[in-house]
Amino acid sequence: MDEDFMREALKLARMAANADEVPVGAVVVAGGLIVGRGRNASVTSGDPTAHAEIVAIREAARALGNYRLTGADLYCTLEPCPMCAGALVAARVRKVIFGTRDLRYGGIRSKFRIADSELLNHRVEVVEGVLSVECAELLRLFFEERR
């Protein structure tokens, strides 16, 4: 199932790339169903917080009628940044599954460990590396084309 949901996130990441956004996609899953979808939209929306994870979390909260996403999982093609990792904790997401690490800004493993920090009142379970090759390749090609 993890790979199926990550493939959905990859579709959203490709949509972001087609809109000249950094190709990151995310889906929130609750009860085995996708309840939130997001793709990076900071450039097109003029909103620096419009990361794929934030967009997906907002949509899921509206769909479920609750700002707490207890029991929900978030699938994301790229390791969430510190802002998004904080949002996962604040929303009480159960688990985050990401494809590839963000070695520059990663808030889950690469630079910080926000999601499962013992300093916070909620810990998000972390799974990394699902479809990592596909996720990393999409990002690599996007940036290669722009250099």
C-alpha cells in the first residue's frame, strides 16, 4: 500500500513540475482512503507556506472536519522541511512516509528530527525511502533542466 499512495504523491509532484514548481507531492490517508492531496504551489499562489504537505494537511482537515488528523498518514515525495514537520506534529499525524531525503532543508532526518523529537508532546512515526529512486530522479531532472 505504501508504494500505491506514494505513486499518487508522485503524480502530484509531476503536476507541480508542469506548473514550474519544485516537484513535490503529498497525500494524506485516513482509513485507507486519500482525504487530502497537495503539490507545491508557493510560486503560483504567491504563498511561501503552500508546500505540498501543508496543502494536503489543509485539505484533509477540511474533509475530516477536524484540525487533528489523529490516525492519518502523510505520504510525501521529499522529506518535509522544518515548517512542514512542525505542521505534522501540530496536526497529530500518526505517520509520515517520504521518498527521498532533503539534504539541505530536511526537518525529519537530514537536518532536524522534529517529527519524532522527545521535546515535543506528539511524535510522528517516520518511514523513509519508499520509491526513493523515482522521487529523487524527478527532482534531479527538474533542477537539471533549469541549470
